[in-house]
Amino acid sequence: MTAFTYTHSPSLAPLTIQSPQTLSATSNPPIDYLMTSVMVLRQPHSHSQNKPQKPQILLLRRHPQDSYPLKWEPPGGSIDPSDTTVLSAAARELHEETNLSNPHFHTWVAMAREVNTEDAAKMKNWGVLPEEELARDVEVKIDEGGNVVRVTTFWETKDVWGKMNFVATVDEGARVEIDPEEHVEWGWFTEEEVRRGRAAVLPCENGNGVGKGERVLEFTSRAVWGSCLEAFRVGRELGVIV
């Protein structure tokens, strides 16, 4: 089995020794299926003005033949039995879906506690409707010192699913390459674009060109959307972005 390397902040050290199965069992309610999601942030710089531009998050668009067709989401997926920790699973999923290697995990992130209800109301085409998902954050103890992480739980197919979201950065200049069988597009998007569910143009790094006017971003769920927004807030709080 390939070992996917990563680095992490000291606050995440307990997650390097605790198995995903332990996390699932100690959650309340217990989690039937545990997933990870990686909120990769970056701070582009303007070469002409030598100052930082608006921070961005990496999002992928799902394949039209997959579940939640053509919806947007950050890299991530289900934890496999071979994954020894949640962090190793996150590093594996990131590499498999984007070809990005050796991420640095800064912290975990929950859903945004405060979001503009008008913005949420405009986001009508979720992959799963909020009233069906019943998403909420639960605290899970990760060590004897009383430290906890928040795991976003939701209902699907009559099971409790849990998702651990991590804020991460990768080497500057690292190139994204998606698996065309899983995702059809990718892009870097600003906080305002995520909040509004609208992007002025499709970022051109993926070679698909640049469109005109506003582009609609439909997310797999409101919980995913809220976690992306929270990633920006936490990233600024930690100094990962400005």
C-alpha cells in the first residue's frame, strides 16, 4: 500500500495515533460511515503589484454519471479499511482526486455557524436537500486531555455518516490533475464566490477556457457549502490566509 505523506500542526497530533474506527465509535451518535474532506486554501499574489490577492479554495465538480451529478465539493471521500488514521485517509483522497501531494494539515473545521440566510435561500439546487440531510456538528473526544474535534454528521440511506474536514495548504505552484472518472472540472474560488454560489468566470488552470458572465456553483449539500465558508474564517484566524 502506498504511504501518502503529510505534515500537520501540533494540535492534530492526537489524530495521528487514533484509528478512524475509534473516532466513529466515540461519536454521539455513533457514526456508521466516516469520511474526510480537505479544504485546500491558497493566497495568490499579483506579480504586477506584489501584493496578495483574495484567498481561494479548491473545488471539484462531480462526474455527471456519479451521485450528486455536476455538483461542486472540496476533495475528499470515504475512509478505507486500510487507512490507519483520518489524516492519512485525507492525504490519500487528496492525492487520488487532485494529484496534490504532501499537504500540511493546519486544523479541523466545522460548518459555518453564521451564514447569510439570503445567500442560503438563493442556493436552491443542492445535491441533497437540507431538510433531508439533517446535518449537525458533534464533538468527538480525541485524547485523555479532553481535547475534541467537531465532526459533521448527516443522514443518508438510513445511516449516520460523519465527515471530518481539514484546512490544508500545499506547495506553491503544485499542479492539480483530476481523475476524469470522478470529476469533470476544478477551480480555485474566492470566499465571495462560494458564499453567493456564483463565479464571475471559470478559472482557466484546468484548460477549459474562461466563460463570460456569472457561473452557477451548485454544491453537494448545504453542510459542504457551510464548511467551505468556515474554512476561510478559520484560515484567516490562523494566518494561513489574509
